[in-house]
Amino acid sequence: MYNWSVNIGNLNKNTSRAIIWRLEQTINFGLNGEKLSKNLVKRYWKKINLDPSRKKLLQILLWPRKS
């Protein structure tokens, strides 16, 4: 992922704030060949700010309805 508007070096890559920021960026603006960690997305689900249509799709994929 390439982000020109933020200096990624300033973010500590181990903090939850950096993880949430990276998840938001990759989901909202494209994965660019990267893979998402299902566990990370589930862990920070309530904290990440996503596009509503993308969030709905991810919700269907992560927690399918049992019928």
C-alpha cells in the first residue's frame, strides 16, 4: 500500500492506532495485492471506520448467517 498523505514512519507499527489506521486504509482504498488478516479485522471491527457498503460486504463474509 502506498500512502502519500501520511508519514508512516511516524506511526509506531505495533500500536493499535497504527493497526487500525492500516486496516482502514487498505480496506477503503484498495488492497494493492496485499491480503488482510481475518483475525485483525475481527479484533478491531468496532473501532475501524469503513465505507458503509464495504463494511456490509465484509460483515457478510466474516459472519455468514446460519440457516
